[in-house]
Amino acid sequence: MKIALLSRNQKLYSTEKLVEAAVNRGHEVVVLDVLRAYMKIASLNPTIHYRGARLEGFEAVIPRIGASVIGYGTAVLRQFEMMGVVPLNESVAITRARDKLRLMQLLARKGVGIPLTSYANRPDEIRHVIKMVGGAPLVIKLLSGSRHIGVILAETQKAAESVIEGFMDVKTDIMIQEYMPEAGDSDLRCIVIGDRVVAAIKRKAPVGEFRTALHLGGKSSPVRITPEERATARKAARIIGLNVAGVDIVRSKHGPVVMDVHSSPEMKGIESATGKNVADMIIADLEKLQLRKSRAQAKKPG
């Protein structure tokens, strides 16, 4: 199988591991900087070109599209889909996961536990939206943020009002969420592949910080998740439409609460903590997706 791997940096751990896993399983992998690709969009014979050459012969595509290039990256992925190339994650699902407000609405609509969340456009509604999430302390999130950047803990009512008003004054979209102290500034990262949770870790924020991201100094350890947490992670990925997802869950007093769903979860922390070869599992699942498509095409008449 010839695989296109969309990644802006081929030296990233996750990119290198996916390439290694694919090659070990007998596949050909080409790493493509998504911003260097360009397209001919046509009803007949749509094409993608890269550094002056037409891309041909690909059977599957693995998107590792960062937040800063989500618009162009998903456009390139859609072009691969138009050409009949099997995506690990579809472009529409990646877009859903990236839009954090839409993500919360989709999960809430299907009954998945989420933090109390409020959203408003006018400064004169600030006190009301704060009250909706139970008051301070609360968490303020930039809708355009990623990797825990633009996530702020406001510990008092006054601080919350000041921060929210500041963002609204500069026309920056934010959402406000309840803070759950019972979680002890920790969360669970669950990796979902297909319809299975294949690995999970507990992430603990460093002293003086509430964000659990490993690149901010958070610590990870293997964890045994409950059947309810496992079902929640699987359901969240399925609702968003992701075949591979990283689902972040907080253990709240109300049960498992989904904080975020990622379409390109980093693998270093979870592989190091669990000893599992997540990259190999992803390639194995991609093989199944491609085989399923081949069988479906073989059954078509004519």
C-alpha cells in the first residue's frame, strides 16, 4: 500500500513512528508538507501536485494536520478523498474536532458528559455567563487555541470578568467552562482506534499549573480506566466521526467528562508510559480501512 502522510515536520516523534510502523508492515510511505501541496479541482480527474510533480498511486492518506494549518490542510485532505484515497480520519471529522464550541455542542446533543460551558458575544452578558458555569474559579478557553495554549484559570469573579471582557474587547472568541477541583488538576488521555480504546494514561499537571499537557511539564502514568470511561471515549470519537482519536476525560463528581477530542493525538507520551506500539496499531487499522474499500469496490456491478 502506498501511503501519503501529511505532516509539516517529518522529524516529529509521531511522524517518524508512523513511517517506521508502515515500512515494517511492508508499505511505502511518502511524507508530504501539506502547505507545499497544490490542487486542480475539477469534476473529472481532480489532481494534487507537490513540488512540481503530480501525486499519483496513493491508496491511503494519514493526516497529521496542526491547528495553524487546519483550513488548507483539510482542503488538501478533501482533494485526496475526491481522488478515492482512503483517509485514516476524514476531513469533515477533523474539522468538527477542531471547532471546540461545535465539539461541545455535538457531544452534549448525544448525551456525553461535558463541563458546563457558556458562550456569549456581548460584554454586558459576562456576569450571566459566569453564573451559568457555577461562578469562579472557572476556565476560559480561546476557541482558536491548541495544545492547551489560550487556556486560562480565573480563580476569582473579578479576575474572570476582567479576562473575559478583555478578550471580548479585542473580538477574540472564547468559551467559559466550569472548573472541577475534584479532578486534582489531572485528566485521562484515551487513544481510540476504530471502536476500541487501545491505550490510556493519566496526566498530572506540574506544581503551580492546572494544565496537564506533557509539553508544559505534565507527568504521565499508565492507568486502568473504568468501563464507563472506556464507553465515553469510544462514544465521543464515534460522534465526531474520528477513526483515530485522542479523547481527554476528567473524573468529575458527576462521572466522566470529556474535555477535548483530538484528531492527531501525540504518541510519545502514551507509548512511553504504556509500552504499547500505538503507531503499529494505527497502521494495522488503516490496512483494514483500505481492505474494506477494496472489497466494496469489488462488489460493485460492472
